[in-house]
Amino acid sequence: MAAETAAELLAQAKKDYGTPAERAERAVEARVQSGLARAHGNAAAGTPRGRRA
């Protein structure tokens, strides 16, 4: 019974979180997106706003 429960838990975890390779790929994509957001935020912060006379 315990082996079945462990197998069920592992199957559910795989379904919920994906394989280690899939998790690593999502982590890389998240780091890329975070870096892009930071760069765009920094660029926007340095852009003058409002009308210039």
C-alpha cells in the first residue's frame, strides 16, 4: 500500500511540476523575463516625461 501511495504522489508531482528538465527550462525563461523587465524599467526611469518647451 505504501509503495502505491508513493507512486501516486510521484505521478501527481510530475503532473503538477513537470520533469526536472521542464522546470529548469521554465527557470531560465523566468530569469530572462526578469532581466528584460529590469532593463525596460531602468530605461523608462531614465526617459524624460512631460512636455518640453
